[in-house]
Amino acid sequence: METQNNGFCYADMYLRISREDGDKTESDSIANQREQILAFLKERPEMILRSVRVDDGYSGVNFERPAFIAMMEAVKNKEISCIIVKDFSRLGRNFIETSRYIQRIFPCLGVRFISINDNYDSIQPKTSSDNLVVPVKNLMNDAYCRDISIKIRSNFITKRKNGQCVAAFVVFGYLKDPKDRHKLIVDEFAASIVQDIFKQKLEGWSAQAIADRLNEEAVLSPLEYKRWCGSNYASTFKRNAKARWTAVSILRILKNPVYIGILEQGKSTTPNYKVKKRFDVPKEKWICVPNSHEAIISRETFENVAKILLSDTRTSPWEDMVFPLSGLIFCGDCGRSMVRKNNAGSGKPYYYYICSGYKNKAGCHSSHSIRAAHLEQAVLAALQQHIRGILNIEHTLNAIDHLPYAGRQIQKTDQRLKAKHREIEQYRDYQLRLHEDYVDGILSRADYISFGARYTEKIEEAQRAVYKLEQEIEQLTAGYSEEQQWISDFKRHQTISELNRKLVIELIGKVLVFEHQNIQIQFQFQDQYEHAFEWIRCLPVAPKKLSNRDVC
């Protein structure tokens, strides 16, 4: 097409608006821009309008806008020879790029550029003032955009710190409150899926097995569910026409603290308003607000799953479940992890564990080999015995619950505290006498300074001990009921007959395997267990020693 024929020229009008740039006034609306340009063209019959290009919702900071790109293609194909905008800011708010288009690109392509409100027409002769006005106006547009960007960033930071969600889309399991778009409310259907995912992980399912199960049951993935709900959300993780559940999407849910009411925001940012590429922010600089919304998962469940994820090992392609003790078995000599092997070549195949240090020739002198079945039986028996011991502790504590909490532990601690107070007073008295001896000329200045520093050090050391002892007494006198929660954790498993992943993660910290198939088990809450025995031992009245038969 000839862009200019018999005095006529073909033109495109370009319209743009963006709330991000602060274009909120009525004069900046798309309708107003269109009316102004149409009125301008009405008085110029030689100009023929070919297309109306609209970029609604696109920032003027960059030029990656669909309508603008299509218009530039029309320019390159010589379909138009003129571009008309309401003002320079509609073309762009980036000083450097906008100036480059006006002063270099448009003239190079032979296209006429008109900005109505700025009284600018590129075919008109330029004066010295024009050469100054155009850059100044573009610079003002750029400065305006920078100011708006700073205000928006500041506003977002304030909202994040107040626990308000500023993300355009919410995570799977939540919706935006219709009454307050910055508040999260539970999506009951999606939340039930999230709860099932956590439950299955606690039962020992691998992330891939959970994903496969959801796909088999035709449960919509987070992306497809958002689409089904009418959202235009798009994800960079999508690879197929229809998004499916994957191990990655399962792990992303299992690791997200949003499900226990913690809102984490500010994880990525842009360097400035001109650069749209996002960069990760260090975790210590994230804005995290607890209890900002209703939790879907209990904190205990979330923390247990986190422990599982830390200790999980890979599962074979034909296995869905993680073995109960996986990731918790270590060599008692070299400290390296034990690896599970399959003796499939024998007549009676079985699983067994060997030291990874021995297997990889990394210094361990023995394989520490032990059958998986034997190890699990031994761990189960030890756990059952440990639970019986804990039930004895509870029985003892209940039996002496009517006694005053004035055991020897508090008495001994209080005696040590009083001794430290006396020690402080003694060294302060030494300092006073030291000063008197110095004034009387008995001590030299050097000795005075040396002894004074030593006494000050002793006083500070005793004061630190006092603080520690006071904290210890406060913890002891606070009552033992709160510290007995760990007993309940073991007590609810008193009827166990086999190991499972959830039970192991909750009650066992580590299993050490030594030579000759000797094992040592480190249980969870070991400190509380030992503290309870010490507390009972220090009571003024020694209760009757109970055997396992005393426990119902």
C-alpha cells in the first residue's frame, strides 16, 4: 500500500493507559484520547485513519506492548506514514527510549509523528526552542513515572508489613475476600485437596506418587483450577496444553508456610521502574507476617512434614511409599548415612542397609550391614519400651501431683543463686577496700587498676550466673504441665504394632548402627525425658518405684 498518494497520508492513532503509571484522570482515558484525535483528524481531511491501536493496561516505561509492536510492523511494511498520539506520555514515559523513537527511529523510518497536546508535528520546521522543549517534556514524563513508581513501592511495602496480600493471584487453597481484596479467605474445596496432600505425605507417600494419584482421580491442578474459577492466571511452569499435577507442584505446596497462616511477600523485585526483569530477594529480607489469615494446616503437621522432607530419600520408580526409616539411619562409627540395598539375586530377596562410607570407600572400615526387617523390628521394640517408660513417668507425676512443688532441684538451684549474690557482694566489698588502700597509698596505681579489673570481671561473671539461675528457677516453678506435652505425643502411640513414616518422624530423631548389628536410637524430646527423671529424683518425697506392670 502506498502510504502517501495524491496528498493523502495514512495514519494510525495510538492510545495507551496504565494505572501503574498513575493514569487515573478522566483526561487520560482511552475514550478521551480517541475523541481528541478524531477531532484533530476531522479538521485534516488529507489524513486517512487506517487503524486505532490500543494498549490498555500497559506501562509507558517500556515499549514491549502488543499494539505498539503491531503499529511499528505496519510502519516497517509502509502501510502507514503517520502516528498520532494525544501527548508524549502516551507514546512512553521512559525519557531515553521515548526520545530515541522521536528523534532517531521515526525519522529513520520516514514516519511522521504528531503529539496533539504538545503542538508537535515532526514535519514542521524545528526552532531552537523545539529542540529544548521536547526533551524537557519527555524528561518530565520520565520523572513523573519514577515518582509514581516510588510511591507504589512504598505503598506495597506498607501493605505487606500490615499482613495484606498484594499479589495479583493467590495460592491454591485460598481466595481473595470479596469485601477486602488484600485479605485471604479459605477456599473450602481447594483447601481439602491441600489437607489431603499433607496427610498423604505424613503417611509416607512420595511427592510423585501423590501427584500421580491426583491426576488419576482427575483433580484439577492449581493452574487449571484457577482457570476453572475464571482467572486469567498464566504460569511459567506449564509445559503442556493442560497443566497436570507434578512432584514439583506438590513440594511447592508442602513447603509453603502460607498454609499455617504465615504470609511471605517481597520474595522478588525489580531493580527500578524501567527494568521489568525480576530478581530474587535474600530470604532474610522477605516480609513475613504470622497469623495474617486463617490456617489450613496445623503448625504441628507442617513441621512434621518439613522434617520428612529433610530426611526423605528418593523412591524407586516402582515404589510409591518412602520406607519408614529412610533418611534417619546413620553409621555409628563414621556418621555417614546408611543406604538401602536389595539382595534380589538370592533365592529369598530382602532389603538391607550398609554404610555409604564403606560402599564408596570413603574411610569406613566396616559395612555395618543389617537387614531392613531386623532393624525395623528392633526399632519398633525399642520404641514400645521407651513409650512404656514414658507412661511410667506420667504415672509417677500424677501420683505426686498433690505434693507442693518445692523439690530439691529448686532448693539446690536457689542455694546456688544465693551463693552467687553473696559472691557479688563480696567482690564489691573488695573493690571498696581496694579503693581505700589506693587512697591511703598502700597500693600502687598499677596494682589498683589490675585488681580492680579482676574484681569487675568476677562480678560480671557472677551476674551472668545469677541471670541463668533465675531463668532456671522460673522455668521450674512455671509448672510442669506445659512441659508434659511431649508425653502426650508418645502416649497416643502406646498401642503401636508396626512402624510407619508419620510415627517415625514424630518420635525418632536418629538411628545409629554399629558393628555386629548393635543399634542406638536417639528419640525425640530426649532432653525433656531426662529432665523428667531428674525432677522426680530431686523430689523431697521419693515415690514408690513403678515397674512396667504398674501401667495399664
